Amino acid sequence: MKSNKFGTFGGVFTPSILTILGVIMYLRLPWIIGQAGLLATIGIILLAHLISIATGLSVSSIATDKKVKTGGTYYIISRSLGLPIGGTLGLALFVGLSFSVSLYLIGFAESFLGFWGFDNSQNSIRIAGTLILLVVTAVTFIGAKLAIKTQYYIMAAIALSLISIALGKHDYNPTEPLIFPLTTSAPFILLFGIFFPAVTGFEAGVSMSGDLKDAKKSIPVGTISAIVFGLIVYILMAFFFSYTVSPEILVNDPNVLLKISFMPEIVIAGIWGATLSSAFGSILGAPRILQATSKDRITPKIFAKGYGQLNEPRNALGLSFLIAEVGILIGDLDVIARIVAIFFITTYGILNLSAAIEKWASSDYYPEFNVPIWVSLIGSAACFIVMIQLDFLAMIGATLILGLLFFHLQRKELKLKSGDTWGGFWEAVVRYGLIRLKNRPREWRNWRPNIILFSGGSYARPYLLEMAKILAGRLGLISNFDLIENNSANMLFTKAGQSVNTDIEESDDDEGIFTRRQECRDVYEGMEVIASIYGFSGIEPNTTLMGWASNTKEPKNFARLIRSFNKLDYNSMFLHYNDDAGFGKRKRIDLWWRGAGNNFSLALTLARFITSNDDWRNAEIRLLTIKDNLSSVRVLENEANRVLRTFRLDAVINIIDNTEGKKTIYEIFKEESQTADLSIFGIPPIDEKNAEEYINNKNILLKAVGTTLLVNASSYFKEIKSAEEE
């Protein structure tokens, strides 16, 4: 019920600030200042807060755009970048928060044992840490309200302890302020890694999102307030310790705060209260993240179950307890601090990136708390740079683990009903690419087929689709039009056919082929219109591919279509498929060169694309040309070699001597290319008046050979002439 939920102060600010002003402030900040000096410590604090402030602003921005439910940061990322990425980072955050519990309780155990004079060995820390973990878990198990109420008393104790430290009088004054690092100081990045968990405390408040009265209001106000307040406290403490306490006691005495304070008992209460409150903040947040991932079917359903009016995640709490216990058994505060830092920095980097992508790509992103995109980008970049510097091996390990988890979740094909930002992101990328390509001059070296395929139904003519995929490879584009003729239609294209249809069965290998099933009044007219208007500026189609109309009943229409392709300056390709031979063993390609025209230039380019395909990679290419009585064998060989070098092709040159003209073209083609797996030759311009004769002549030629690709090049391809013609 709404009356049982928390407001900004109790639900966000309190758990956040108590985790920020926690174990690191009391037990490690004096040591860091004693090692690094004032300037380096200020640098550590500012760099850490650069990440936390940018992340806090990103969280606040997304939280005021969407209704944030249970799961906090996980919910935000998953609703932006999708469940696979959200789930990966959500689980990383869950583990990070669970380890944070052990971080704070190890700090508590160190202080508790030291104050009472007990054995402070690692085993003693493990035993004490485990006992207090049981208490913290039991309080949280009873309910979040009890844990929240205890934090108000703890906050009072922390405030009094800071006052006691500031008012204390002691004999440990430095001879001069500690401005610069000691000569024996630990590396800057090591000190940063130990300090960084201090600024991750706001995550405790964000993770309570499902228990807030108004998350859209409470998360931005509570988060930013806690981060800024924590920054001010840490800066003041850095100056205070640097100017009032000698570096020797800062570095060497773990009880330094007790010795310099006005009332040590209050400081002890603050230390114990801060470590316990931080532990409460993390153990309240971690199970709620796991509960949210279970509701989205990422983790087992058992963790989604909640109890009571606040839907307490008690099952998830049990797993958080086990992970925290593993951390306590490690027993080293500095080691746990670095583990926690890696998990949080990774999550914060992706969260900032998520906000930037939302801002750039989502048309539905209208946050009440608007943050410039550069803030999120700086935060994301800072996270990844720091992660590399902090622990490169740990980063590699985390990347591998998270990568495997991501691919596992992706294979589960988890989808949100509401969708995510990736659709908008890719649309924005495409738009940007089109703008960049719009006025870019065409370069021969970057030419690739952008094919309009008239397949007549890929299920009926799969060889056309196969040839299109071979030619396009991984860089070209294929728009597959399946035109269905309906002579009774009043319009050329029916309205129902204007949208992309998904009812055409496609295999996984057909990814990247854009298929349309279009009903039209006249197939030839339809193809002509599509070729005339289809495409986008910058990536206009440059090639048409269809079957050779061997048995057409409308030769004039077919001839007119070929001429239209020529006028529209397309590279026209027509595949004559031999049903008996197919593509054979894909071991030989014959290229025919008649010594002039630009068709051969296109044919050579296509041969390069074909032999890039895995099935054709080992195919032998033969360059064939016919020598007549005006040609010289030596000149033809030289020209052929020059052309092959230009196109970087390895081919066998075969010059056929027909000086006396004893053989017809039909006989030569049959003799040379009957056993070829694919033959490619250019076709001259067609005359509509003699269309039927033209097609019949080509049909006679095609019967002599196997599968053949007939090509007619656009003006983009330059003519290759023999030396004698030049």
C-alpha cells in the first residue's frame, strides 16, 4: 500500500548518505591522506565524484522519464538497453552490492575487535563478521521498515562523531601541512580503488525504487543531495586531516580517530553505526535487484517471490547473505574494496552509456530532469579509463564473465513488451550514415553491389537468392522483391503490399536481405517502376538481378525492361540457371572478354566478390577471349595480364584462335564453357524491334553452356580496351 512506502529522505537520502559516509571514511580515509597528501587525495575524491555525479545525474534523468519500479539501476538499464544487457549489469550490481555488505562488516569487525582489545587476526575478523552478518540479515528479514528506522539513529551517531573529531584536542599536530605524497606512498590508482566504494553509496537509495512513494521525484532529489553532501564532507575531512594531524599517525595508527577526537566513545558509535548502516543499505538493495531480474525471467522464479505489504524479497535475501559470507571469509578489507570497485565502475559505465543512448536515439525520451548528453559520455568514458588503470586483469576477467552472461541471456531471446532503445539507436545510426553518405563522391575501391533482386519468390527460385547473397557478400545490400501479378487490379500496386511482410520464410543465412512481397497489376511495369524510384540518397541501388526470360511470352516487354535498366544506369544482371548442372562443384568460373566495352570491367569485379564467398573461394578463374585475324596473341596476353593485375585477380588466360573463322561463337562457347560451374559474359544493347530474335539468339548460346550470368554494366564501370584499340 502507498502509505507503507518511503519518501525522499527516508527512502533515498538516508540509505545513500549513510553508505557514502561509511567504512571507507572512518577506517581508510585517514590512511589514504597520510599516504597521498592533500593534493592527491583531493584528486582521488574529485575523480571518484566525477563518476558518481555523472552517474547520479544520468540516473536522475532516466528516472524522471520512466516510471522506475523495483530494481533501481537494473530496471533503468534493462528498460533502456534491453533485458540481455540490463540483466548482465543487474546481476553484476547484485553481486557488487552483496560483496559491499561484507566490505562494511569486515570494517565493523576490525573496529569492534580493536576497541575491546580482542585478537584482531583474520580468523577473528571472519568469526565476528559472520555473527554480525547474521544479525543484519535477521533485521532485514523482518522488514525494510525496521532497517530504515534504525538508520535514523545511526545518522545521528555519525553526525555527532564528526563533530567530536572536529572539536578534539590532541598532541599529534604536524610540523607542516601534508600537501604532497610520501616518498613511500602507495600508487595513486591503488588508493583510488580502495576509496572508490565510498562514492557508490547512492546505489543503496536507487535500489529502493520499488519501495518509494514517488520514485520520479525521490530518486533525483535524494541521489544528487546525498552525493553533493558526501563530496563536501570528504573535501573538508581531507583538509582537516592534512592540516591538523601528523602523517605518521595517519598512516600507522588504525585508532587515529579515537585518539584525536573530543569523545572517543561517540566516534566508536559513529564507526559502528556507519558500517552497520552501509551494510543495511546494501543488503536492502541487493535482494531487490535480484527480485526484479527474476520477475523478468532472467534468474530463477523463486527469487521473484515477495512477502508482506512491501513485497519483501526474502528468498533473494538468502542468496545475498551467502555472497556476503563469501566476502567475509576472504577477510581482507582492501581486497573486497577493489572487487566492489570493479563491479560498480562497470555498472556505472554502462548506466551512463545507457543515458547517453536514450538522449541521442530515443524519440520517446522526455525527462523532467534534463541532463546534457556530454555529462553521461564523460561519466562513461571516465569509468572505462579508470577500470583499465585500476586492475587490468580484473577488468579482463570481469569482461569475460559479463560477456558470457550477456551471450547466455541473449540466447534466451528475452524481450520487453514495451521495447527498448536499440531500435531508436540503430535508426539514429542509419540516419547519421545516410547524411554522411549523401554528398560523398563515389569511389571505385569502395564499390559494392546494392542489389534490387526480382526473385519471383525466393522459395520458387532459390538459386537467384543464392547468387544475390554470393555477390553481395557481407558488405552489399539486397532488396528482394517478390512480385505477384494481379491483372484485375485497378492500380499498379495494391495498398496492402506497401509494407514489409514477415510471412515469407527465411533462414538464418538470409539475415540482411530485405524482402517485400508485392501484388501488382503488371510484373514488367512493376519492376520498371521499382527500379525507377526505390532507394535512399547515399545508398541508392546500383544493380538489378533477375532470371533470364528464356521462355517469356512477352519478349518486347522484357526488352523494354532491359533498356529501362540501361537508361536508369543500373548494372543489369540476368541469371540463366541450368537445372541439371546447377552451380556444379563451384570450382570453375569462365569470364568472357570480347576486347571492348565496359561489361568486362563489371564481370571482373563480380568475380572478386564471388571468390570471396566460402563456397567459391577455391574456384579457378579462366579469362577467355577470341583471337581474330586482326589480333595479336602477345598483345592480347599482355593486356589480359595488365587487367588481372589491376583487379588483383589470379586467372588462367585462354586465348582461342579463330583467325580463320571456322567455328561459330556457339561452338566455341560450348567447347570451352560447357563444363564451367559459372560463366559470365556481357550482353550488348537490345533492340526492342528485334527483341524476340535477340532473346532467341541468346537462348541458343545459353543452351550450349551451364549456369550463366549475363551482365550489362552501368556508366560507373569504365571500358577496358585492348592495346590495339587504344
